[in-house]
Amino acid sequence: MKINKTFVFFLITATICLSFLLFLVQQFSDEKISMGLLIILFFLLMAQAVYIFFDAKNRGEKYYFLWGLFGLLNFPSSLIIYLLITRVILKDKNKTTY
């Protein structure tokens, strides 16, 4: 498997952004969140973002990098929105009628 530079840059950017967001949640929430839950959340969001990144790239989406970053926002609604837009809305938009 060939690792391209865009994916490495995406992975580094996503890790930094997600770590910073989880740090902010931990510092400024009223209740402290356990480290185990934060680790599980981190891996769920990263897996979702990587899936969206590769799927958007394989489908030929123009902004696949941004789609991947969109996958970091929340779980699983980012994935649901991505699937609805790319599978339903854009599919119908690209369909030609005669």
C-alpha cells in the first residue's frame, strides 16, 4: 500500500485538531471526563475521518481533504451527513435525464 503525502498531512492535521479539541473539552467542562472515554472517542473519530477521507478520494470528490476533517466533528452524524450528500443528493444531481 502506497502512502501518499496528502494522507500523511491529513493524519497529522487531524490528530493535532482532535487532540486540541479533546484537551479543551477536558479542561473547560464542569465534569471531568475519564481518560479511557477520551481515548475511545479519539479512535472512533479518527477511524470515521480516515474512512470519509479515503471514500471521498476514491469517489473523486474535489474536496476530499475537507470531507475528512468534517469527519472529526462528531460521531456518527458526520458520517451520516457525508453518506447522504455523496450517495443521495450528489448522485441525483449528477444523474442525467433524457
